[in-house]
Amino acid sequence: MSKHPLKDIVTLQKQKEAVGIYSCCSANEYVIEAALERAKATNTYCLIESTSNQVDQFGGYTNMTPKDFHHFVEKIADKVGISMKQVILGGDHLGPLTWTSLPEEKAMENAKELIRSYVAAGFTKIHIDTSMKVADDDPNVRLSDETIARRGSILAKVAQDAYHELLKTNPDALQPVYIVGSEVPIPGGATGATVDQGIQVTKVEDFKQTVKTFEKAFKNLGLDEAWDNVIGVVVQPGVEEKDAGCTEYDRAKAVELMASIKEYPSMVFEGHSTDYQTKYKLKELVEDGVGILKVGPALTFALREGIFALAYIENEAFKNTDVKVSNFIDVLEEAMLAKPDKWAKYYTGDENALRIKRKFSFSDRCRYYLPNEKVQEALKTLISNLRSLDEVPLNLMSQFMPIQYTKVREGSLKNDPEELIKDRVKNCIDEYLFATHQEKIAIK
């Protein structure tokens, strides 16, 4: 049986090598294509994760089941020309997250099927998250570590059973590795009411209690094999994105927490919400024991920047002509105003502040509106208009996409609208590749 490649991160970390991997947490086709292209170019693994609200057995908000998402990624991989053996699929925050309005019995039944469907679909990195309260939990009492771990171990058993069932049809299927714990905002980000209350680094005693309680719960259910494959624990090292910036990693504040992972020879930390950290801060996180750096909004923020840049170019290129421009930026704004449910509770301020946040907030709520039919039509018009030219004008590219302009001039980037968009995303990905040194993880 093949060893899971993510276990190599643990081995290298314990050998005091600062090696990790970034996790592409996105269901956007351009973002995934960019990530796979960088993996192909650098001969590295590409870890792609979907969250329990994005993808579930009922379709999630992407209208994809885990099996659908696997096929979605596989199709993009075929286009890029990279083997799926170089792709690791992960499931994030798998648990009763989207069924918290239900009593435990029903919420957990849904969560069991959720995690079963992920493992059956070939996802091999499984974050078990049972940290949220369900309907029959006391709203005034903190959810106990024992309850969280008990529910988590139940899901781990389902995952293991699903894996052994998968082996019957796929004898080469990788044993899933598991991540436990949740010291982060819920998927999608913190709401406006909580975003600026300050980020607290996980206390060492809380981290150790999480590990101890989960280990006991797993072994109570005879899940020794599953526990041997728990490779990471989610902690809060003191990082989070905000509307207009981020809380940067301060290793001095996290020194005790980071030292504590050295006591666990088979585990590393998993860091959520590492978006917008500088590449040097990301490097420090990996050096200090965070083996998995998760990034999501920063990738679609870069995507949005690239599309907006092309929209500005389009407006200049076709001003005072008969060509009907896409008005992409306005169409996106109209879609967000028509259905504010994906941003209204996350953004605060007067009308002008809200207008700016809808377009430019680092929390990037506009990513939820990119699949909108009218937004997609505007994007197609934008790309078509620019392709009607011999090339995207270099003088305008220099103004609005200077990094891509240099690459085009040097011959390393094709002058094509979609290639320019993806390359803007790759700027972000390259920050993570700089920090993780994941080229040291041997491709199996």
C-alpha cells in the first residue's frame, strides 16, 4: 500500500526541514486550472480542497457532489495535461456544519453520509470538524471537548468503513489522512460583527487537550488505524484576513504553541485563513511547524483583480467605438445588489464603504457571484472583445497588469485574456510555493 504523500511533510518537518504544502480551497475553474498548471510546471503535488458547504451529497452551493467535484477537477487536469496521481483532493470542515439547525441524531446522519461520499469519491485528506453546536445542544454552554471528539470519532469510523469498501473496487486506493480540530472562523469567513475583535493564538493546553480527547475517542471505537493517520491539527497561529488587510503572523506571539508540536512526532499544524500573508510570513509559518497552509479568498481575489484589470483595458480599448463592452464590473455589482445574502452580514459601514467592500474587500464575497449567469455572460463578452483585437494592447497591459506585461514581453506568457487572468492567480500561488518548498515532497 502506498504511503500518503502528505505524510512526507510530517517526516520532513520532524527532520527539521521547513517543508509544507499549500491547499487550494476553491471551486473556481480558472483558479484550479492555474493551480494545476503551476503544479505541472514545478513537478509538485497540487492539493485542492472543497468545503462542506461548497460540495456535499446534496450538491452544496456549487451544485456538485463529491463525485461531481472529482470529475470537475479531473476534467481540468486532462486539459492541463497533468496526472491525477499528482493531485490530492481534500474535504474541509466535514461534519454537521450545514445542518446545525437539526438535532444531533439527524445532523450527524447527514454528516455521516457527507463524509462517506467524500471518501468514496477518492478524497484522501479529510478534515473532521464537529466543533459546531446542533439544535439540541445547550446554546449557553460551551460544547465540551468530549462531545466534539465523540462526534468526530463517529465520523472517522464512517470514513474508515468507506475506505475499506472502496478498496474492494480500487485496491490501490490511498488510505485517507485526517485533520482534527477547528480554531478558525466558519467556512466563508467571519461576519462583520466579529471580524475586528482580535485574533487569539491557540493556547498550548487547549491544543494538547484536543489531541488527548480525540485520541481517546478514536481508540474507544477501535480506530487505531484511523488515529495513526491523523497527521494534523487545526490551530489558530494568529492569522486572519480582514476587509482591508490581514492580521499578520507574529511568531513571537505563537512561540509556545509552535514549540508544542515538536512533542507529537506524527503531526503538524494545519493553518487556515493564511490568505494575504506575505511570502516571508508564510515561510515563517512553515518553519515554525505549520505543514499545511490553506488559502481560498486570496486566490479568487487575485482572479477578480485580473478580470477587473481586463475590464479597465476593455473600456479604454473600445471607448468611442461601436463595440458593445461587457460592463463586467457593473454587472457583478448588480448581481450582488440583487441578492445580498452572500455579503450583507459580512460587511458593515455606510453606502460608500459597502460599495468599496463589495468590489475590493479582501474577504472577497464577490467570489460567490462569479457563477451568476449574467456575470458569466459579461465575462465571455469581455474575453471575446479582447480576443477580437490582434492582441491585448501592450501599453494598456503595462498600465493595468504590469507583472503580466513583463512576462508577455519576455516571452514566458501568452498574450491572451484567459492566460493573463490565470497568471494573476499564479502570482499568489507562487508566494505559497516560495514558502512551502513542496518540491521536496517526492512525486510517487
